[in-house]
Amino acid sequence: MQWNSIQEFLHMGGYALYVWGSFGATAAVVAMEVLQARAHRKSVIKSLAMELEHEDNTP
């Protein structure tokens, strides 16, 4: 498909709502996944640090 202007490109031949909506939904899901992975990693590191500290304090 060939576009003669940026406006035609953004309009996507009348399918802009579907095209840009799907891009937006995908970006939102990927962002949520990244944030959840970071939060999980942080909690695992904190848990491991607490476990290591507990092991160090046991006689």
C-alpha cells in the first residue's frame, strides 16, 4: 500500500481505529507485563535477601 501523505498513512484506508487500537492495546499489555516482571523480580530479591539474613543469624 502506498500513501501520499502522513494523513493518509494515519487514516490507514479507513481502518485507523482498528490498526492503531490494536497497536495501543499491544503496547499497554507489553508495558503491564514489564512492570509485573519488575515487581516480581524485586519481591524475589527481597525474599532471598531476607532468607539469607535469616540463615546468617542462626547459630
